[in-house]
Amino acid sequence: METLKKTGVWVRGLVVLAALAALAAWILFGSGSRVAAYPINPRDHIASWTFKGTYTGYPTFVAKANADLAKLRVDMREKKYDNYDLYIGMGEDYDLLGNGRAAYNAYNHAIDLYPNQGLAYTDLAALMSQLGARYTAADAYARAEAVQPSVLTYHVEQLDFLTNYFATDTPRVSAAFEDASKQFGDISQVLQIEAPWLASLGEYGNAIQAYQRAILLSPGRHVSGMQRAITQLKAKEAQQAAASSTKA
């Protein structure tokens, strides 16, 4: 009998906790509505939704983020601004605090409001990358670029990510560079990402050409660094050619 009483207390406790969680969700998002979650790629496994955020371990900054969250909730209740921007702000604050689950929920709400706006997808992609869900991040970056192909920033963020984490997936990365080229033609910012990626694949000649085009398109900006890179690549290209001659 005593065991049954304890079990009953335990069950009631769980019910209370569930109710509190539901209330917290209503307070956080301003309504009890549910939205579809952005799909986690089946090749990913998120071991933990908590990570070391930029503000983690810094009480002053943590307090700042929490104060901003409180203000965003008030703004949402008072309908001062578009909820899309408010959810983005919430997600970014939770990201700074290392609360991946809450950030993910906020971005999902933003996407539900405006599925054809890219910003929530890129923020979600950056979050997924921090959580180690790199395939999901790649999917989200691709989605941002797909819904707003004319926004250069989304292409650049996608290319930065892919050349860092999917550098050897040549078809995927090449397709992303081709999309950017179709949209904008030759642009220095993109070429400066493409050149080191080509060099990492041993395509030194193509990398040199990419840097040379980038210099022509942006004279005076980072030119000395690109010129040094070209000099180094020419040396590697010569070594590559010598090695090929020796094998022949």
C-alpha cells in the first residue's frame, strides 16, 4: 500500500512537471501552437543539445542575454514587431547561452512564419554545426540559398561551411559554387573561398587562376595576401609537376 502511495505521488509529480513545462513553452513562444520541426538528417546524431555558448561562463553576458530574452517576450506579447524577427532574436540569445534545444525551437517558429526567408535557415544551420549535426547544417544552408538565391550572404555562408566540413565531397561543393556563379558571375568574395578549396584538392593551377581573378575584381583589398598565396601555390605546382615527371 505504501508503495502505491509513493507511486501515486511520483505520477502526480510528473503531471505537475509536465504542466509546468507546457506553461513555460507558452510563456516562451507566446502561444500553445505547435510547429513542424526542421528535419534532422538521418546521418546525424545529436549527443547533447547543450553546448558551450559564447556567453557560457560569463555571468554578466549571461544576464544580458536573459534580459534580452525577457524583453523579446514582452515585445511578442505586445505585438511590437514582426514575430519572425523576435523568434530569430530569441534563437540567437539561446545560442549564445548554449541552449540548443530552445534555439532550435525558436528558429522552427520563425521558419513556420516565413518559410521563404533565408535568415532562420542559416541561423539554424550554424546551430546544427555547433551541435555536430553537419548534414542537417548543410541541408539548412542549401535551403536558405534555395529560397533566396539572390542574397549573396547565404551563398557565402554555405560555401564557407561546405569547404570546411565537406571539402572532399567534390560534387556537393562544386554544385554550390556553380549556383553562386550562375547567380552572380565572378565575384571576389566567392573566388577567395574557392581558391583555397581547389588548392586543398591539389588543383594548384585552378586555384591560382581563381586568386588572379579575385585580385582583378578587388584591387587593393587583401591583394598582398592573395599574391603570397599565388607564390606558394606556384611552388607547389612546380613540385607537383616535377614529381609527375619523375614518375613518368
